[in-house]
Amino acid sequence: MAVRIDLNVSLDGYATTTDQTPENPFGEDWGRLVSAYTATRTFRARVLGDTSGAGTTGIDEKYAQQYFEDLGAEVMGAGMFGLHDHGDDPDWRGWWGEEPPFHVPVFVLTHTPRPSISFDNGTVFHFVDTTAEDALARATEAANGGDVRVGGGIRTARQFLQARLVDRFHLAIAPIVLGRGESIWEGLRGLEDGYDVTSEVAESGTTHVVFTRR
């Protein structure tokens, strides 16, 4: 069992964009930030339901496959589920419609818990007001020996990294400059201590950097 984080960031270390609008809640820069991932065969199949075999198959695809491998549970922040925009909507079921791409129990960190939501594909969202350590303990039990992935947002990821709870931290660094946003590196000076660090460059120009606990 391992605790994993996978994030897409810009060359200058930003994992969020600042150009969101109510009409475009992800912002124009978001598509540029994640374009290598969303072009992969795995993303198209797992998230878009496209089983035609279309999509890239190189190094980016290798990391996209690893994103879903051996996954037993997930922890995410309220923003990743969309509660920052839909907190007052009791019928809000997340960004992914009726086929969320998780297929495992998901623990959503929020200060305003709500009833759990279950989907036919095995995804169950649990809304918890607790610490990173307690959420990880719950997710580890639910994972039943599988890995626990810590998703976004960026503050949730930093919380787990600062507490040294992460075994494998994968950064997909897109060859773009955002200039502003929320930096993954804030408060993480010396993160590399205790990790082996590897990197490789994909055909898209994306650099994949992996921190693996020694």
C-alpha cells in the first residue's frame, strides 16, 4: 500500500489558474496545463468513456495508466469536488456526472459534511470534517490493501506533503508559464529530503518528476 499524489503544474510551479469565471469555472489556462494528460488513451477511456483506442500512447500515457493502477481509495479537497461553487446545492453530485472516474471510496475534506453519495460504478463520496491524518486512516481502511491517492486541490496536496504522509509524489510539469496562481512549493522547502527523485521528458514536452520515499 502506498500514499500517492499526481499533479499537473506549470514550469513556474503553479497548479491552479487565476482566470476562472462563473461561465468557465476551470479557466482558459486549465486546458493548457493538463493537455498532455487529457490527450492520453487512458484519460479518454477512463474519464470520457471513449473505448475506440484513440489517444496518445507514449510516456504521458505510461503515467496516466499509473494514475489509476492499484487504487483502493482517494482523498480530495472540497474544491476538487466542486463544493466551493455548489456548497448550497443539496443535489450537487460532483463534476463527473453519473460516471465518476474513481470506482473506489472517495473521502472529501470539508467543513460542512453532507450525506454520502454512491454511484453504480463503485464510486462512493464520503464528506468528512477531519484532519489529514484521520482522513488517511479512514481511506487506508477503505482501500483494503490498495493505494490511497490524494487528489486536489493544491492546498490539500500540500497539507499531506507537509505532514510527510506521501510515499510517491508525481509532478507532470507542462511546458507553459502561468505567472501567477497557487504554487505547489509554498511551505515545502527541503521536500526532497528522504525521497529519491527521478525525471523523464515526454513527447509532449511535459517533464514527469517523481519523488519516491526511500
